[in-house]
Amino acid sequence: MRIPFNLYDFLGYTVPGLILIIILAILINPTLLSNLPNELKDEDSELAQFLRPTVTQGILYVIVCYFVGFATHGLIHWLFGKLVKIFQSLKRFHAHYGAFEKALFDCKYRDDSGDFDPYTDEFVKNFKVKIDDVFGIKVETIREEAERAKNDVKYTEIFDLCRTTVLKQSPDVYSRGFTLLAQYNSAKLIGSIFFLAAAGFLVRIFVPLQYLQWIPIPIWILVLVLLWTKREAREEGNQNAKKRSLFGIFYWFITGGLGFIALLKEGVNVLFVCYWVSAVLCPIFFHLYHISLKYYRNTILYGFYEYAVAREKSEEPRNNKN
């Protein structure tokens, strides 16, 4: 089956790419926003000509924004995967480690995030049976193998099989799921961009411009630390998943404290306002990401279950004839 062009998917990369370009422009030249009205009045200025492009230039701008967003998505996906291995509580925000499926099939791994509220114990029990009927996979056996292997890849494979089945057998359902997939990827990307933007604006406020050339050094140190902790994370088992994460409280505490210090140092200026806008929008988009991810999972799992039930009913007349 061929998935048609999806506007959510296209804008999901183009809009974040545009946001990132604007943020980088402000970081490089903080006076850009304050000088914007005067620059637009002067039709001969470079900024005015840039913001009033021809049709060809406009198409080029859109393509550049799309590829910037696409490349940034790859970077964020890699970085997010590393952070998830370090901070186990972030696993529920990541769809590639099977943490959700593992907790769905075994309630002792569930937390209080509300991700599992739509699923009753009866549904989960019947869902395991349908997986066995369609794929010949026994969830209880998978659970034992995953425990011994100290990873949840087996559970991820089950979800991928369900998604492939919905794609082939229920294209209308998968079309909605694909839209939700594009939305949650876009929300995660924008939220990550605003998080990095808040850090960038803080650096711009506290670090003198002549010292910014040394910024790549701590970035490479961070990359090396993430690569090293990947090996360490493999050796650690899952911690108690029922403990509620305090990340949100720490986020606002640190954000507010650093914002107050920035206010005392610089006062209310463009960088300070951009910092707070980024810091506030970051958790909002991550919340939207979490909601879209939950709806996407529900769409795939319910779609597969509906197909499995219909498949079983269609096979009953054949069995009766035989």
C-alpha cells in the first residue's frame, strides 16, 4: 500500500525547520527583532528583500526549512535515545524501547502516567490471545525471554507487527494513525528545539560573545559522555517504574532560578524574553507529544484488535462447513 502525501508530515518538518532558523538568527543577532520594523520600512535593506521573496525564492525557502527540520529530527532522535538510556523515567516518552508494551502486558511495570487507562484487564487478556492467533507469538514466552535479555526489543517487535497488519488490512485506520505519528514527531521536534533554544539563550546572556568560540568543546564532551553512558546503561536493569518522575518540578525550579539570575544580570531584553518563551513552550509541546503518542498507540492497537476479531469471525463459517 502506498501512503499518500500527508500535509501534517510535510509541515511537521518545515515548521520546526523555520522555527530553528529564526532562533539561530536571533542568537547570532539579538537586535534583529528590535530592528525588524525599521528594516521592513526600508525596501532596499537586505532583510526586507529576504522577507519579501519571489515565488522561486519562496519555494527554495520552504525546501531549505524542510531539510533543516528533517536533519534536526535525526539529531534529536539520536540525542533523545541516549537520554532515555540514562534517565529511565523518560522511557514512557520514547516509542522505540518497548517500555509501554512491556507494562501493558504486565501491570507490575506500570506507572501513574495514565497511558494505560484506556485498556482494561479483560482487553489485555484478549489482546494476548489475538497476538497468538495472528502471529503465533505467546506473550508469556516473550516476557521470559525479555527478562533474561534485559531489554524490551521483543515487545517492540509485537507493536511493529501490529502496525504492519493495520497498514495492510485497515488502510483507513492507519491513515489516521499516520497523521498522529506525524503530529507526535513534530511536537517532539519542536519541544526539543525550544528546550535547546532556552539553553542557547541562557548561554548568550551569560557568556560574552568573544568566548562563544569555545562552545563546541563542551558539546563534544557531552557527546562523549553520552556514548560512554550508553555502555553503562546496558548493564543496569529497569528501576522501579512506578516512581513518579520529578523531572517537571526540577525543570521549572531550574528554569525559574536561571531566569531570575538572567533578569538581574541583563534586565528585560530580547534574549530574556526569548528565553522565557522557549522555556514555557518546551513543556507545552512535550505534553502535546505525549498525548499524540498515546493516541497513536491506541489507534494501532485497537485497529489490530478489530482486524483480529473480524478475522476470527470470518473463519468461523469455514470451520463449520468443514
